[in-house]
Amino acid sequence: VLMGDQLKFTARVVYTGKTTITVQCDIQRFGRNAGDKALSNSCLFTFRNVDQEMNPQPVPFIYPVTYAEDARFLNAYRQRVD
């Protein structure tokens, strides 16, 4: 990433466990020259749902619908932290 480049962050929920939510964030770089764009980073963030006393709380399960969603779901499942 160079000075003056613009970044676009795209985040989506890709996996839910019993008490966790995994979010994939893709960061795309747009250069100052027209047509100069590239994927800079792709990250997985896992969050645990807790109440005010820090006790884990359940989260609703997500159901992948498309092939791309299923691939992201499987990737997050394989990299999950339990």
C-alpha cells in the first residue's frame, strides 16, 4: 500500500459457532492510476458473544446459501479457535 492509495474494506460474517462469530474482512487497494487495484489483505476475526458478566452467550447459526459462501464457511470452520 502506497501513500495516496485508497483502501476498501469489505466485511462479512462467514461462520458462527455456539458462542462465536467469525468475520472475514477483505482489504482492496486502489492506486492513484486508473485501473490499478489489488487485494491487499484478507483477515479472519473471531468474536465471542458474552453478557455483562462475561459469560458466553449463544449466537444464531448462519446457513451458507451459495457455493462461495459455503467455501468461506468451510475455510473459517477449519481455522476456528475453540
